[in-house]
Amino acid sequence: MPAAADGVLPEKFQTIIDCFPGGVSIFNAKLEMVACNQAFIDLLDFPADLFTDGLPSFHALVLFNAKRGEYGPGDPAVQAIEACERARNMRPHVFERTRPGGKVLEIRGAPLPDGGFVTVYTDISERKRAEAEAIRAGIERDVSRTGLAQVLGGSSVATFVLDRDHRVAYWNHACENLTGVSAASVLGTRDQWRPFYDSERPVMADLILSGGAEEAVDRHYRTKWQHSKLIEGAYEAEDFFPNFGEEGRWVFFTAAPLRDEAGQLVGAIETLQDITQRRRAEAALKDRAEQENLRTTSYFLEVLTNLPFGVLVLDTELNTIFWNDKVETLFNLPRGSISKGGTVKTSLRILAENGFYGPGEVDEQTNSRFDYLAKFPADSVELINPSGGTLLVRTAPVMINGKPAGLVLLQEDISARKQDEQRARERDMEKSLSVLRHAVGNISPGISMFDA
């Protein structure tokens, strides 16, 4: 793979994503690609020349996709800009995209702690074809065990079918293997819930038979479910089932209605896919990203702590996020007067009480300074320390998407610099006076240097 945008990607991390069963892409907050695997390039059919000069930007990839019609009709340049705007405001998401050639991809994305995002692509075309075939078969014939056996018996997709009375009409071998429950123990019963849950409750296929009301689906599956984009009247979800196997399994499942030739509801079918391997790989990627983030954060905190000047970082409410010890030292603040999450107004009041802002009413000075900082200014000001010396305070806003997201204040003791400047001015004055004295001493008697 090409080198990462932020430098050479650690070999172990690249190996992890190269071994991932689906495509993986990672972008930083600037929408620069940090890493990807070959499966990502293959699944989205990107040409090799896009990666010839290194990893492409997010804009380059979405513009390429837009130009070849991946996003439907429209201006490719506008579509690419809109895609970049959505990426900058990334939210966790899962959706399916059917590519022009018919390939169906499940696309799962999540933001990273310091900006940017990771996206996982899984080819679910085979599963979708199996589901559609099972549904078409159910619609074309009555729900009978013999008919279902012909359609589903040899399928690798775990499948069970409920009749109109919510009794198990079919439970294939793949379903036995996934759930650990034999067909003989559930056929003809209403015990379809037992492999999945500790107490009786409807499975998704039951909700389809009961009318498929969204309220009922939402009550039982909350944020885990969504409408199927391929099968009308079907729902799909992901969940973890701790009773499957030794350590539990993550399962993606879809439930859809079965209708006879007259369109009458005669049953419901539910398919199950074990996605544990994918989930574990995603978790490994997330853990790795979090570890890298912790190391990076620790490094920068160490740097900020040991800078030769004071550093104070505030959030949008002007509450403290970070500070180093030099802030308290430079302003003679009591130890503990600054606390994480505490308002900067506390420190401003102490400075006003100690005379840093000159004569005046303390409340007025405190509120005035606080209101000024609330404008997130980019400024610098010199303060005279009542105990002696001069401090330079610089303020700079932290901007995200064009809006202030915080404020950084840097404080530096410039007393020595001011003294050097004063001595330099005195030396310059002395030189000027010396030249003037010499000039006056060489004027002839009776001549005024001020004569016109």
C-alpha cells in the first residue's frame, strides 16, 4: 500500500487492516487518507493510478465516484463538495449501497476522537441474493416444509420461518449451527425466542406477523434496526447474542413477510448472518486508534506542560480544559485556584483583586475581562505585575468549521526584555546627546545655530 498521509504507517497496523475481511479506509480531520487496505480499492473498483502518487484525498475519491455516476444524476463537482461537508460533520452510520454493477456494499462509518473517521465496507451481495431468493420462493408457493426445504435446506445462510400462527415452520441446518438449537426441538412450537433471549419476547419475524408496526419494532430493537432497502416490508438489525457459542456472537438479521399468490400474509422469514469476525476486527481497529490517540495526547500534554511560558486552554463556555503550572506562577495565583472545568472568571477576579488591571471596582473589571474573552479575540496585551515585572498575554481562538470552539491564552514574563529595551533606548539617547554636545561646542562665537 502507498505511504500514509501523516507519515509511514506502522507496519503492524497496516497488517491488521490488510487482513480485515472487508474494505477499510481511514481519513484524518483534514479529509486526508491516513490508511486503507487493498480490499477497499477492490470493492469500490478504484483504478490503480489514483494511488500512484500516494494516498488520495477524500475529495479526490468522491469526485471520481461522482463522475462515474456512483451518486446518481447531478453535477459531480457539487456532489463531491456535499460529500466532503457531510464527512466533516461525521456521525456514526450504517447503510447499504447498491453499486452500478449490482454489487451491494454495507458501509459502516464512525468518527475518530481527534477528528477524521474510519469506514468499513463489506460485500453483502451474496447474502442479499439469498434473502431475495428466499422471499421470492416464499411468495411463489405456499409455506410448506417441503417447499422451504428445497429453497433453504442447502443454504449457508441461517434461516427460520414462522407460519401465520407464530409457530416455527422451518429451521435450517445453518440456523442449527449458529444458534446451537436443533430443528427438532423447535419445529411446531412458539419457542423461537429461546435461542436468542433469556425470557419470552417476540423475535423480529413475530413483529412482521403482528403487522410490522414501527412502534413495536422500535420498542424491542430501539436504535439497532432499520428498514430494508431491498425488500418491501422487511426490517433488519444487528445485535449481540451472548448465548451463541462460547463467547457469544454478533448477528445481522433480516425479517420479511411471506405472502401467497393472492397477496395474503402466510408467514414470515428471518435470516441470520454471523458478523462476529467483522465486529472484532472493528473493535481491534478502534482500540488501536484509541491507543494511538492516547499516546499522541500524552506526548502533547507533556510538551505543553514543559513549555517556558504559561498555557491556558478554555472551551466555548470559557471553562478550563488545560493549564500548566506556569500560569499560577506568573500571576501569583494560589495553588488549586484553577481547576478542570472551572470558569476562568475565578482567576480573573483574583487578578483584579491583586491589582493586575490597575485601580477600579473588582466586579466591573472581572466582568469586563470575561466579556472580552467571550468574543474569542486574537490579541495581545501587556500587564504590569503589581509585584514587579511585565507579562505579555496572547489570546487566539480555536476555530472548527469556521466557528470558535475554544480559546488559547499564552502568558510570558517579558520583564527582562522590557529592561533590555529600556537600556537600549537610554543608550540611543546618550549617543544623541553626545552628538548634540559636540556640535554645540564647535559653534563659532557670535553665530547662532538657529539663525535663518
